[in-house]
Amino acid sequence: MEKLSFLQLIDKFLAGKAEPEEQQMLENYLNSFQEQQVPMPENADWKEQLLDKINQKKQPRKVKTFYMRPVTWYAAASMLLLIGATTLWLRQSPEVQQKAIYVAKAPADIKPGSTGAVLTLEDGTTVPLDSATSPSWKVAQSGSQAMGQQGMLVYVENESDDDPAPTYNTLTTPRGKEYRIKLSDGSTVVLNAASTIRFPTSFKGVERKVYVTGEAYFKVAGDASKPFIAVTRDNIEVRVLGTEFNLNAYEDEPLIKTTLLKGRVQVMNTTSGRQSQIVLEPGQEAHTIDGKIMLIPDANYQTAIAWLNKQFSYDSAPLKSVLRQLSRWYDIDIEYQYAGNPTFSGSVYRSEDIEEILKIIAFTSNVTFKWEGRKLVVMPGNEVQ
């Protein structure tokens, strides 16, 4: 478990907001240190304070059914060696500089993203969707029925429909929203903020083809007779039979990332005169820049799918890349009055107030921020407003 994830899990538990599986993860993680023989420091005063604090705060809460066993000195000491502190921080490359920080308070209407999307039917009719969409909502489409469930759009194919030309629908998530869809073949897709998927209402013919912008996670239903094809910008196609993969193809990102978790996929450039392709195995990525496809054999897939786990996760990510993600999730604009582009590693929950994330960034780099409505202005750290 990454240090930052562990710290945030502790914070979430102490705030009474941890899910049962997160509570069990924390208990298992702490218990793994019970038998470790960590040298005891000569000054035992702070040792006793640490044990008292941990064991007091981990007492059962009336509103929880989870119980954590008292933490031994060895476990507590091991935890300290791993986490170093009890506050959230990001590690800047190459080193962290201690300094006082100032970040202007964010406007009250800037909140973390939530569940929501807009469905556009073939005739141009738009249907707003959110987590409260009624399960009784249905609309007939060529070859299928579309219906709303809690936080998901579901298409069910009509077995008796013989229409060879299905219509196309488009699901769009604006900035600050994400949504799930189950296609008529049983494949599920999760759309990140500021993304779209255009898809047939039923899959006829010899292939299953959809069109994607932004970022989407696919869990493709197996069907050897009908390859599944995800098409994105720059004529890049990802072809699969049955697999799980993440596709990041935002227009404002310098490259297209295809990350494979299960199965096998073929990433292709179908541009005339520039055809190329590679095959991915689980744990690998394909990076496409200016039409050229490069294989990343040992990719950090956990950062690629962190958004599915309600986190931002960075591994030496440039500041501008970090802020592009924040702009999509918090629905804000970014203006740069700062020429630097430091890198960051670490994880934070997407449910955090943006002000707290900006404090972390400011703490670990020579930048500060100010707000002009929903526009975030990035400035050198010595230009405190």
C-alpha cells in the first residue's frame, strides 16, 4: 500500500467515513506489523504517547460495526517508519522544501465531481442522467431498450428485432461528472469527466464498434465472433475480444494511453500510409504520440485506473498534467502565470476539497494560486496575493 493511500485511509477511518472493505484493509495492514521486531528508541516518552493516541482513536464507534485491535509498539513503530508523519503530502521531484504556504480560499461553488451525464438520442433528443435516475425510465431504440438504473444507463437488446441498421446514441459526461453504461452486448464502460462514447443501440454485423473521446474504462463481454473496437482520435483503434482496459484520449493530453488489465488487445493506427500496430499483454501500456505507437512493457497501471477507485494518483506527473485532471473533475479553468512544470508523485482522494489539494501542491513546489471566479491562476510561489 502506498504511503499516501495508507495515510488517507487512516484519516478516512478516524472521520468515520471508511467503507467496510477499507476498514478491513486497514486492520489487515496494521496486523501485518504485529510480529515485526522494530528497535525501540531510547526515548520512550513519545512511544507511549503514540500508543495512547492510536489505541484511543481506534476504539469502536457507536455508529460502526468495525473493531480494530489495539496496536502494539512494534506495529506503531513500523507504521511510523513507513509513513513518517500523519499528514497528507505529495513528494516533489527531486526534493521537498519546507516553507510557509498560502493558498487563496476556493469559491464555495467549486466542489468535487459527482455522478451525471447527458444521453443524446439519434434524433437529437437529450436526456439528463444522474445518480437518482428512476429505474422505471425507459426509451425504445432501434434493436434495444435503454433504461436508467442507479448511476448507470443500461441497454437491453431485443431478441426479435431484425433491423440491420441500428441507430447511434451518445453518452456525454461534462466536466465534474462521471457515469457508467452497460451496452447491449453486456459490455460495461465507465466514463471519466469530460468524455463521450458514441455507440450503436444494438450490435449487428461482424464487429462491435464504439467511438470514444476523453477517458473510459472498458470491461468487454467476450464474443469471439464479433471483435470489440474502440475508436478514438488520430485514427487509433483498440481491438479486443474480451478484456478489461483503460483508454485515455483527451484532446488536451499530449498522448493517447491504452492500459491493459486483463486479456489481450491490439492497438492500431489506421491512418492511410501510417498503419502500425502492437499487441498488449496485461500490465502493459501503449502510448501513441503523433500517430506513433510505443510499447510501455512495465506500466504503472494503478495510476491509470486510480480514478475508478475515486483517487488521483501520480507517478512523477508534471504539474500541468495534474492541473488538467483537476480542471475536469472540479469543472474549473486554468491560467498559467508560471513557467515551471515540476513533477509530483502520490495519491489523494477525488472527494477532497480542491483547496486542500492545492495546499499540498503549493507546499511541495514553488507555486501558489489565486481565484478569479471559476478560473484558477497559477503563479510563482513568491507572488502571494
